[in-house]
Amino acid sequence: DAIDRLRERALADPQLRGALVSADGRVLALDVRFAPMDDATWIARGLDAAIERELDAALARGDDPDAVGLRGAIAGRPHFKAHVHRGIARDLATLVPLALAAIALVLALFHRTVRGVALPLANGLVPMAFTFAAMVGLGRPLTLLSVLLGPVLLVVGSVYGLHLVARHAEIAASDAPADTARSTSSWRGTRR
């Protein structure tokens, strides 16, 4: 009955009806403002998850018989940013190992040597590690675009490494051993 009284009062107020309370009184929006903080602080403190837990707990208590069937939802920029951050972290933890495994499998199928797998992978992993280390060192956050850097650097670097290994094998078949390393290291991706 308390919820019905609150609904009646909210619907009677012209400033609330249609703005924070729907015309039929079934939906209520609460505008909660927090102390100013940047996104990194919001995410590091876990405020979004804490708010979700509190809302779920309040709705699950059920100590008010009028509250049965109520649902809650959280919206807004901080909530969105927290969900995006969790998605980015999950994607990085999934995409990079999957890309690494797929590339290693393809390299192993084609080269059938440890060198044919290790060198191209190292050529992709080292730049990726340096890039993310530089981002952390410069305090740059992960964004929807920067999360793509890992798989892209891994693929591009591995492809270049693959070409180097293939070129080394090609030169080794035709040059003297002493000339093979020099010829391979001076190769720039074009035929002689």
C-alpha cells in the first residue's frame, strides 16, 4: 500500500509525471549523482558492481509485500563505461590467446619446424608486448579501438616473420651458408 501512495503522490506532481515517473505510474527513474571522479577511479573502486549488488539485494529482500514483482535497471555513462571495460578485458583475454593459437597452428602446419613457428610468433608478440607496456607506462586506457591492437599486431607481425622465414629457406637453398644470413637480413620484402 505504501507503493500505491507513493505512486499517487508522484502522479499528482506535474514536475514528476512524464519526467521521472511514467504517465501510468509503472516506471520510476532515479537520478543519482556521484562525487566527481574519472572513469578509471570509478572502475577501480568497483562502484558499478556494488550498486548492482545493492539493487539486487534490495529487490530480493521482499520485506515489503507491495514490492513483489518490482524490477530495477541501472543506466548512465558510468555504468556503460564499466560494462565496456569488463567486455574489453574479457575480449583481450579471449582474442589474443585464440589468435595466438590459430597462428601457431597454421605456422606449424606449413613450416613443421620450431623455428618456423617461434620466429614469426615472436615477431608478433614482441611488438604487441611493447605496445601495451607503452600504453600502461603512458597511462593510456584501453578503449574499444586499442583493444584491437593486440590481435592486429600479432597477425601483422607474424605474417612478416613468416615471410622472413620463407625467404631464409629460399636463400638457403641457393646461397652459401655465410651469405644466407646476410641476404635474409637485408631483404626488404621485394624480390631481387
